[in-house]
Amino acid sequence: MKRAWIKNRGITGVAVLFWLAPCLVWGQTATKLPEQEQREKEKKADDKAQEKVAQQANLELRGNAAFDEKTLRSQLKEQLSFIAENGLTSARADDAAFFLELFYKKKGFAKGRVRYTIVGGNKLRLDISEGPLVRLATLRFIGNRELPTDKLFDYAVSPTRNTDPGGKGMLPFVPGELEEGANLVQRFYVSEGFVEAVVQPPTYRYVQPDLVKAQIVLHEGQKYFFGKVNFVGPTIYGGEALQGQILDLLRQP
């Protein structure tokens, strides 16, 4: 009788636990959602306030043609808000010029340059030399024998496609994003079993002032597969049963 009572008690305990679990999860979700909503509201409010400051900041832009002044001011809203709150210094002016130049480069203006001048102690002037919008004419892979070029190309240009999703025709040439793409190619090779693959940083040359041809040299190396898997130690199930649970994994590189 005592053993039966313990068994029934255990079942009851499990039932209570299952009944409580949804309540606990619901309670945690209910307490987190308002905090998340509050953070999002605060961020939107901060962005709106920074945008207003940026559009009214004592800033002069020269040389911009590809982007209007409102767009460029919006890109510098954090820097301009910080300057408005803490004052204009050479270091802060240099930061603003740096981030605006970075914006241009990410848009494909690989030769874009931005220089700053402090006028009268409290006015920031940014002189922009946009240069041409540079496009990626071709991307060549040297050394790939096992994996298809079109697949490697998709990985290599995916960072640029993510930042320029609406682009048509040739992609803009962004050196930093192409290097990031080469790293993705390396990781793709490893996932396919080429654990010793070496993907070199991309190299490129200008064939026109606004056109670049790039190439990525790689060494695939040996492709590895799973061999025999031995299970060591006390197990509840036998080796064959455990082997059957990982058959799909063993078929992969």
C-alpha cells in the first residue's frame, strides 16, 4: 500500500508541475514584453530627437550630389547630437567626417573622401569629394574544383546584397563587404567538409574609373567525411541503436 501511495503521489506531482509550467512561462512573458516595448519606445524617441537636432545643426555640406543634405544629416544624427550636447572639437569633427565617408564607401563610392573644417569655433563644414559610383564588373574564383562558382559567388556578394537589396544590374564595389564575403566562402567550405580550405583575401583592379574586376584565390584541400564512430563508456542502449540515431549525420561531410 505504501508503494502504491508513493506512485500515485508522483503522478499527482507531475500533473501539478505541468499545470504550473504554462503559468510560469506566461508570467515571464508578461513581465518581459512591457520592458521590451518600453525600450523600443525610448529608442524611437531618441532617434526622433537626434533627427531633429541633426536637421537643425550648425553644419555646412559641400560637394554632395548623389545624396541630398537631409539624407546626409540623418546619417550623422548621432555625431551631430553629441556635438550639440558636448560642444564642437577637432576630434568630434573628425568623427563626423569619418562616418560620412564610411557611408559613402558602403554605397559604392569607393574613392569618396570627406574633410572637415571648423568655422568660427562653432560651425562644422564637411567638404565631400564623392568620386564615381564604382561597380563590381566581375568576381573570379581561382582554385575551386569541387564547389560550383555560382554558389561561391552568392556567398561572396551576400554582404553587399544585404546592404543594397534593391540594387539592379552590377553590384556596387565595397571592399570591406567583399572581404567579409570571402570569410563567408571560407566558412562555407568548412561546412562542406573542406576543413583545411584556405580562402585568400580578394584582390581587385580598376578597368575603368567606375568599374572593378575582382578575384579570390583559394585552396580547397582534402574533403573529409565521418569514419567509424565508437561509443565508449556505459550506455543504456547498444552501439547499433546509437549508430542508427546518427546515420543522417554520418552521411554528411
